Amino acid sequence: MVTSSEFGFEAFGLVKRFGRTTALDGVDLAAPAGTVLGVLGPNGAGKTTAVRVLATLLRPDAGRAAVGGHDVVRDAARVRRLIALAGQHATVDDELTGLANLVLVGRLLDLRRADAVARARELLDRFDLTEAAGRRVATYSGGMRRRLDLAASLVGRPRVLFLDEPSAGLDPGRRDELWRTVRRLRDDGVTVLLTTQYLEEADALADTVAVVDRGRVVACDTPAALKRVVGGQTLAVRPADPSDAPAVADLLARVAGRPADRAGGELVVPVDGDAVLLDAARALRDRDITVAEFALRLPSLDEVFHALVGSTKEAA
């Protein structure tokens, strides 16, 4: 059993209303220390509201939440010492240089000037901003501003980091750099809550994924477990010689007990377990059929997301 002190953060039954709109309707979220929780959901699902409650920026109307064992309402000042937040929009000062922005954050966190400068230079190097360190942020591109904002969130070496759609505005290369940074932070024991619209990002980074819709958590598990629950497994075979496709379709139908579908040059069939993989491999060998691709696939996280969110809309 994981005790409260071993959690990076946890929330139980969070409710938050804005007039007649219920943004959070009994949300439970938790992540053990040193893990990444991915939070997925359509716009307006309540993701950012949950982050703002955990970051002490909003008081919940009901429920409770804690970071590092400290209540976000009663011990808000202590919680703020443990956390950092990078929101959807960069919050750096356009009139200061990149270096000055990070040094300012360090000084506000009570670092000595020399330590603040050293930490700022370390982060500028990590985010590939050293050459732009002396330039005013107003001259930065959108991606550079985003990277600087992420660097600013790390100045105080937080134990818990809230990343609200951190990849917004980043090109694929910079997104990969961000992913590497998140993995390093997790390896260093930092707990990360990541909200994202990029489902492949949650699949790549999250130890656990929570799907939020209409202010409620509709599913929460590992990415692999969510995929199994929603869609089962699919065996895909691409014969090296396209003329072998009819023979491959026939043997897949026999080993899987259902007809195979054609998807481009692939033959695809739903399967109920890993044993079919071995049966299909033996059948292909016995027929002396060479394949260019042979894979057992889980559904994508995109399929999981749309299935879960779609089911809540149908039930409404």
C-alpha cells in the first residue's frame, strides 16, 4: 500500500463550480512520487481547473487535495515551496533578457545572486537557449519563449511539476527535447502532472493516464491497461509478396477464427490472446510465406480516448 507521504500529489472528490457551470464534479487524481500522471480530456473537461486547484491557485468547493502530504488549502504556502507550474501560455517578461528572466525567478525563490545566475545558465544550456541568453525575450520565437517558460518553472528544483499542455507551440524536434527533460525529471524523483492534447505524448511519458470528461475522471490506468480494456489486440501481417495476400488472409482466418480485413497492403484480424501470434507464425512458416511486417498491436491511445469520451457523451 502507498501511504500519503509517498504520493507526490493526491486529490479526492474535488468539486469546483463557476456560477452554474460545474468544472470539477468529484475528481480523484493521484501520482506516487517520481511518476508522471498524464491527464487527457477535451477542451472544457476540467483539466486546467484541476491543475489550478492542486497548484493552490483555486480553492475547491468540496473535496480535498494534498501535495507532498500538505493540504493545498490549509498549507498553501508550504505547497508552493514544493511545486512549479508551467501553464498553457508563456509568462516570461518580454522586456528582460532570457538570462535576466531566470535570474529574477531565482532571486524571488531566495537564491543568492551567484546561485541564481549559475542555475539560470544551467537551464539555458539544457533548453538550447545559451546563444539567446542576452537577447530580450520580445525577440524570441514562440517556441523559444515556451522553452524559456519551462526553464523558469525548474529554477527552484520543484518536487512536483504541473505541466499544462507544455508542448503547445513546440515543433516536433523541440517536443522530443521536452520529453527527454520530463523523463530526466522523473528519474530524479520529481512527480509530474501533464495535461496534453497530444495523445502520443501521454503514451510516451505517462506512467498512468487519467481521462477526464465533463468534470469527471472516466478512466484511470496505465496506457497499456487502458488499451486492453477498450480494444483488445490486433494481429497485422504484411506479406513481402503482395500475391500472397489471399493465402495470408485464409490462414489468419483459420488461426484467429474470424475473417481478416485488408488495410492497404496489410491483413488485419482481431485476436483474443498472444497464443494466436505463435499459431500464425507457424502457419506462415509452413506455407513458406515471407512477411515484411508481422505485429501484435494494442489499440492506440487515440482510439482509447475517443471510445471513452464518446461513451460519456452517449450516456448523457
